[in-house]
Amino acid sequence: MSKNYVIGFPRIGEQRELKKALESYWANKSDVNTLEKTANDLKIRHWEYQKNAGIEYISSNDFSFYDNMLDMAVTLGAVPKRFQDLTGHELYFSMARGNKEAVAMEMTKWFNTNYHYIVPELSLQDSYKLNATKIISEYKQAKEHGIKTKINIIGPLTFLGLSKRVDGADTYELYTKILPIYVELLQEIAKLDDFITVQIDEPIFVKDLDTKVLSLIKPTYDTLATVASNIKIAVVSYFENSCEASKILVHTPIWALGLDFLHGVENFDSLALIAASNKTLIAGVIDGRNIWKNDIEKTVNLLNKIALHVNTENILISSSCSLLHVPFSLQYEEKMDAEIKNWLSYGREKLSEIALVSQLFFHGKKSLNKNQMTALQENIIANNTRKSSKLIHDTKVQKRVNNITKLEREGKYEERIQIQKEKLQYLPLATTTIGSFPQTPEIRHARREFKNGNLDEKNYTDEMKKYIDDCVAFQEECSLEVLVHGEPERNDMVEYFGEQLQGYGFSQNGWVQSYGSRCVKPPFIYGDISRPKAMTVDWITYAQSKTDKIMKGMLTGPVTILNWSFVRDDMPRGEVSKQIALGICDEVDDLQKAGIKIIQVDEAAFKEGYPLRKTKIKAYEDWAVRDFKLSVSSAKKETQIHTHMCYSEFNDIIATIEAMDADVISIETARSGNELLKIFAKVGYKQEVGPGVYDIHSPRIPSVEDIVKQIRLLLEVLPKEQLWINPDCGLKTRKWQEVKSSLKNMVEAVTIVRNELNVK
Ligand code: GLN
Ligand code: ZN
């Protein structure tokens, strides 16, 4: 027996086969049989990968056509009224993506990952009814292929905790309606085989739970673990510690607890209790969140520490979470620097690591066969060379970081803003945009051709300049006040900077599912970060040369760059972000030296990096704020620093946002009227704010009246002197036609309101 375990496996396919099959099916270019055949082939292939790697506990029902939370909603019959006439794939994909009559269900981030799940909608009026078809057929399918799987399902407390109620009330009030369906589900599962393992995912246990939820844990698992004597239940959590829940779970008749020992070291505190309960421990020790090669010897040491408490017989070696959050296989990385590639491990490589660690831990070095021995030696060498590699360690960067004297810019806000207003001469309710303008097929094509070497630099630059010319001309024509260059040269706001920073790596095929059929390919930080040369100055100064108005320079902030990358694991995140901040700080200085007077440093992902546990928030905020300020510390008093964040829920973090001390912050508020802005007034926020006046996520063109109304709402909360007027976010996903009409209406609306207020 290999005594190892994988929480879940990615399903999109190593060549994104599922993505392609889904998109072709949605576009009516292929039929349902083709879609299902692709899905079935993928499932079988993935089971075989795991089996051949020597994994004992392999999952079924980790596959999904869109999302596992959505699957669970369908399993429980939690179908919102507007979809109730539909069935099968039509129902499922309508819930996920909407249809002509009904809007899609909401989607939101899965804990602190970049994966997004569909938020189930519950109502006290609805009745719920089991539909176990998917779960049962997947189990049978695996079994036909000679693989006896454990069945993964999302636990009732996580399901309820992540759902929303139509009337906004507490979702846990539906507990008594939902739990019986889980009981029925387990009864059905019990009929499948003599003996079955069910993995119940309860990642909600890693959050700070209130007493009501905590009080539900024991009755839930007393019930579920006794539904059928031939089912053993593993309750798994990940991404953080789940100490409070573990304390309770050990007193229920479940078989095993799965804990993440990498992102929740506090889980060590639960070991004595687990040992006393004689339960099985699924020890998450191979990182399912990062792409670095495991240090096998270090992991065995970690397991030895665990084994000081828990009997070895009761330990299973596991991934820390589902491997859904890492790319598929290194096999397709053909262009990567060989030295760097040798430090990495994707999903399939992690399977081998799990197998090797379990062989080594349970049976000792002597038990390794020749291949395993070679693998171990290669692992040791890879980790050693990484530690000492010149590619990673840049003494110049380290020296600079250790000798930072200037952590923030000069001048208090009150002093700065006066100088800026004097110099920049903008009126109250100044109009601007968030940065990007529509990405046309032509510029995408030009970027691609340039990257592939089919377009030379001169032609590429000309193409981009042409776009900038048009973009500037349009903004002048519609009388916007602070202009942007439109970001045509950027494919992505993080990748663009990553590609120009030393210490950043890129993959060819490192796709990770973000939601539905969408995948992202996060860049990775492997070494000390430095900026060899200016990254944006040429584009911005070119754009500035085309207008007498103010051209805003556009940068991505250090915290966002960090949060949207795979980050090196040999250095604290706050140290990595400090290095990035210094690079951005140099860029700010170069821009201002080149005559740029306003610079926006986007922190779109600032909030995403928040820890799951309250006790850890302060540490994050400390370095995140420090490094944002460091990144603009070169700005002179008269250089106005803007920032942008892609959300508007600031109630919990307003003090932190204020501490970042940007002169102007633009945020997303169009969909909430002025509700979410109120916190700024409530705390007496001093700096200027640009609350989005229309939703850029919709193709709908806001009318002048709509925007006038929205501005009036904003004016109920903040004085005109403190307000900027802009859309909610960047415009890159919109069509030019929509953008032109919307922005013209926005400017016209401002003129109307200014006239009313007698602003000249
Ligand atoms: N400046 C970026 C843009 O406009 C900001 C994008 C974002 O906030 N996600 O595209
Ligand atoms: Zn945004």
C-alpha cells in the first residue's frame, strides 16, 4: 500500500482540451456527444496518471464541466427559480453563464485563490431534492477502468457558508433542509460498493468561524459519518489551519481529517488530539498552491515531526489542497531555461513527489528502487543548485533592499495636494479613465507577431503609436481632462511588467483554471527582482507629446504584481514585494523626470492578498502598505499619485487604504449607487476619490441622465472638491463604439452637474 492521497486533480486537460470542447459546444460548433467524449477521455487519462504515479487515494467527482460548487448545487437540487424549467446541460450551463431570459448566477473567488466558483442561491421557500447522477456515474466509470476512487463532495457547512440567500438572510437557516439531502446522497453512495471512501471538503473550517457554525460541526458529522457502515468519511480543509474545527471533529465518528501543514502550520497544535482519537491524518505536505519542486528531505523531516504525535500507521501523505491550482505538466515547457525548469514541479510532477515522499517516509531509503533513488538524488541536487544559483541571488538588489532609507514620499497629503492643485489646475469633478482602452484585433495581432518575431520592432512600434494617436485624439475630442495612452502594448497588467523585470519567469503552457473554461498563465518570480531599464517611459512620453493636456502614467503596483504571480518560496512574500516596489519606485522617478505629472499605480489585487485568518491580517497590511508607499516614494510633492482598486467594499480596510496615502484613488462603485462610498465620508477620508460612475462590465451604454444621477448620488456623500469622475475600471474588454458613446455621455454629464454647481 502506498498510503498516499491526492485531494483533487485539475480537469481542464494538459492541452486545455476541456476548454476547447466547452467553447466549441457553447458556440454550437460541436454537439453534446463530442463534449462528453472529451470529458470522459480526460477523466480516464487523469485517473491513469494518478494510478501510474502510485497514488492510492484518487478522486472521482473532482471533474467538473464548469465548477464543483455548481455541481453540488445541482446535486442538492438548489436551482434558482429562473432556471427551473430547464434540464441537463442546458440547465447547468445556463446557471453558470446565463441565457437569453435569465442572468447567470454570481461568481466569486474561492478563498484566497484565483479560482472562481458559482455562488449557489438558496431560498427558504424552495424545496431541495437529490440528483446524484453525476457522482454515481463518475464512480462507476472509474471502476470500469479498474480504479476504485474516493468520492469528493463539498461539505454542507462550506456549501451553506459560501451560498447566498435570495432575501439576504443567513444561509445556515437552511441547514435542516440541506442536511437530509446529504444523508440521502450518502445512502445512494453506500449502494455503489462494499466499501467506499467519501472526501468531504470543508475549507470553510479554515476561516474564523462564529459559534453558530462551530456548533453545527458535531451534529453534522455525527449524522453523516453514521449514515452507512460501509462508508468512511474524510473531512478535508486547506489553505490555512482549521484548529477550531479539528477539536470538534475528533469527537465525531469520521474516519480521517485532512489538514494543510504548509499554509496552516498551526495545524500542528491539533496533532495530539488527532492522535488520541486514533483517526487517520491526511497530511497535506506537498504544496498544491505553488510550482516549486518539493524539497523531499525537508518534507520527510516535517513528516517525522508529525509522527512524533501521530502513529505512522494513521498517516497518509497528501497534496496540501487540490492540484487544480497548479498547471498540468512540465512536459510541455520546451522553451524554459533548463536550470529554472529543473526547480519547478507542476501537477503531474507533484504526483511523483507524493509517491516518492511516501515511499521514503514509510519504508526508508533502503526500500527505494533504482528510479526512485535517482529521483531522490536529482531532487537533492535541484534544491541545492537552486539555493546557490546566480540566477536567483543578486547581491546588488539585496544590498539595496538592506539599505533603504527612504520608505515614503516627502510631504504630508495636505501640503502635497495644494501644490498639485496649483500646478495641475484641474476643476472639481475632473474626468479621467482607468487606463486601458479597447484592445482591438489589430493590436493583439501586432503584439503576437512581434513576440513571435514576425514583426520587426519599428513596425510594431508604429502600430502601437498609431493606436496611441487615435486614443489621444479621441480623448481630446470628447474633452476628457486627464488622458491616458490606452495600454495597447500590454497583454496583461502584471505580465507586461514581469517580462521586463529581472527575476521573473514565464511558462509556455502553465495554464491554471480561473473559472469555467477560462484559464490564466501566471508568471513566476524565481529570483531577486530588479528593473534593468525603464519600462513605460517611451510609450507615456510619446503619448504626452501628442497632447497639451495632462497624460497620466500607468503602472502596476508591487502588491498586485505579487498577488497575481507564483512567488518564490525561499523568501517571505513581504521581502519579494519590497524588491518589486523598488523597481516601480525607479519607474515612477523616470516618468516624473520625463515630465509626467500624474502617475497611477494600480493595486487591483490588493484585497485579494488578504489572509484568511484575522490574526494574520495586520502582518499583511503592514508590508503591503509599506511597499505601496515605497513604490511611490520617489514621487515629488507635485507629482500626483493615483491608485486604482477593482472593488468597492472598503468597510473593513478603509484605514489601510487611507494609510497607503495615494493622492487619488479610483474604485468600483457604479453598481452600488453611493452605498459603498459612504465609508469614506464616515471615517473622514481626506484624499481624493474617483468612484466609478458606470459599470464597464456590461455592454450597456449609460445615458447622460444615468451618469448625472450617479454623480448627484456621489455628491451626497463627498464634496465636489474631493471627487473625480471616471468609469469603474479599465476599458480593454469593451468595444470602441461602446466606449466612445459612454465616455462622451460621462463628460456631458459632468458639464451638466458643474453648471448646476456653478463650477468654472
Ligand atoms: N490600468 C488597468 C486598466 O485600465 C487597470 C486594470 C484593472 O484594474 N484590473 O486596464
Ligand atoms: Zn479595476
